[in-house]
Amino acid sequence: MLLELVPAYDLGLVERVALVTGASRGIGLAIASRLANAGAYVAVGSRKNRPDAEAFCRRLQNAGHKAIPVVGDLIDPEALNRVVEETETKLGPIDILVSNAGSSHQHNLAELTLQTWDATMHEHLRAAFLLTQRVIPGMCARHWGRIVFISSVAAFNGGLVGPHYAAAKAGLIGLMHSLATSFSSNGVTVNAVAPALIETDMLKELGVAARRDLSQKVPVGRYGKSEEVADLVLAVLRNPYVTGQTILVDGGIYPR
């Protein structure tokens, strides 16, 4: 019996307004590029790198996409509110939030200070919470929303950066589960994507020998690419039946 042919379902990203934090480089830049190519209007978030964010937006605009830079330190709640307000004023209500911003400075337990611990929690976890708290009421009112937190495999195996980073990334997964449970019936999906050993500035800070040793530990035999993370994020954003999930993109480092 021949299968019945059905129309492709609406991918739902065309003219959706997306805020991507930490999007002036690396994984965030790749995600913002993919969203723009999918037809979304993109706010390119950056903590302080306005020149790179503006240059990236110009490239997107020259390619026919709608994109704006939004610059602010998300540790500061007032700056965070300004980022949201600027996005909504210039592009419209936020339909998609990809919380990607965050730095990664290596510290072991002995040298880790309370100041660094708190700063890491604020940057990775508190900012994601505050952003979500700002945008999710509008998503619920429109009965459509997509939220993705960029976590890390460090949430499962401790990682390379230190306990502060692993704890913050694990916290994002707990936050994701709570939000997904609370808001799925409102048409809002919430998920986490957890990369590992992606070819970004964090890896470039390691010595050549250390990088070579690490790459040999990846079952697929190489580091991942920012674009590979972005492709997975876009697949999650497009699928209205995926929520409450943590999806790893790690070359097989942490099989589950």
C-alpha cells in the first residue's frame, strides 16, 4: 500500500523574533546565522563586543536578513532588561530565546574564589532565569515559544573548566526541566543542548599538545564544530513535540 503523501509541516521560524545571547562569535554566532537563514529576525546579543556584533549584523543584513546587535552585560538585571526591550522595540515580541552567553575560566576547587563562583552562576544560570522570566509570559499569551539553554557535557562528567562551570551548566538543566513541565501546555517548548569539545576560543586557549591529547579522547576522532551545534539547536527549535530534553552533541564522549 502506498503511503499517503502529506504536506510538510510549517517549520515555524520564518519572521519569528529570536534573541541569541553570546552571539558575536563561536557557537552563538553559528546559531544566529542558522536562524537568520531560516527566516527568523535575529537579535545578536553580546556582553561588550559591539564592533563584532555590529559587523556580523551587517553581514546578515547585506544577505537580506533582518538582524540587530543588542549589547549588555547580562549579569546586570538593568542591562538585561534593556537587551530585551531593545529587541522587542526594533524586531517585535521575542518568540525564540537561545541562552548561550557565558565565559569559561579554568579553576580547580582549591583556587576557586567565592567571587568567581558567584560570577559564574550569575553569568550562566541567573541570566538565563531572568531572561526566561521576562520573555515567557508573552510566549504563553501568543501560545508559541521556543527556549533553548546551551548547557555542557560538563554537567554530567565534570568537564575541564572546574566545579563552578559544571555546577552552573547542571543548574541550567534543572531550570529547563522545571520550565518545560510548567509551560508545555502553553505552546512553549524548553530544552537544553549540551556540547563538548567544540572548536571555539575556549579550546584555542589550550596548548597545542593539550588539544591534541583531548582530540584523541573523542570517539569520533576530532573536535566538534560550532555549526554542528547550531544545526542541532535549529532542529530542536523547529520541532514542537520536543520539550524537557537535554541533547548532547559531544562526539560520543558521554554516551547515555
